[in-house]
Amino acid sequence: MGGLLVTPQRIILQPGERRTVRIAAIGARRANDRVYRVTIKPVAGPVSSSVSAIKLLVGYDVLVIQRPATPAARIVGDRGAETLMLRNDGNTNAELYDGKLCVGSDCHAIPSKRLYAGQSWSQPIGPGKITYRITTGTKTEVVEY
């Protein structure tokens, strides 16, 4: 068993004030990624003004990934005539970005995606060379399809 420990559970901030939120994984690492979304949402108190007033509320959705002890993303590409199918056969997620489809010297951008372990993604393509930057943790490589 395990999960995340987030402290503090509640924060009251005055204008211009900052506080640190600590997020710690508890429990043993698993063979695959554990993915969490931590929501930090504002709560509005009463407005105390005799004229019009504005309260600015800011919330966050934090992506927290606990990687396995030996993370390895294996992105496998299968290119057809009109589609590119990418599959992650590894045990951790990888971020595919800075994608380009080039026909000769004419290049245009293609969509980015975070591909989690066991997930597939297909996209329509045309003729030409496709390149992606793939980042796993701190390791980045350029791959051609």
C-alpha cells in the first residue's frame, strides 16, 4: 500500500504571501509508473467592500509521477501509408514533442503527446520524414519514423 503525502493539507495565504507545498511518495516503488494528480483549489471567503470588488483565485493541478526503480520507455513506431501508430512497451511514460513532418525542406509541426506505459497513439500523416524528440526522465533522444 502507499500513495502520496501532501503537506500542509490547508493553507491560508494573504496577498503577496508564499508557502511551500511538499509532496512525498510513501510506500515501495512499483514495476510501472504511479501517476497522481494533486489538485490545489482556492476557496473564496466573504467579500468585505461597500463598492464593487474582485477576488482573484488561482488553483493548480499538479502532475506527480513516481517512476519505477529502473525506468525504461520503449517507444515502438509502426508507420502505414496514412497513419503513424506509436506504442509505449516500456514501464514508464515518455514525452513526445517537437514533432516534424518533412517533405524535402518543407517541414511542418505535428502534435505532441505524453505516452504512458502500455498506451498507444495513432495520428494521420502524409508522405515524408517524421522526427520526434522523446524525453524519459532526464534522457532525451531524437527518433525518426
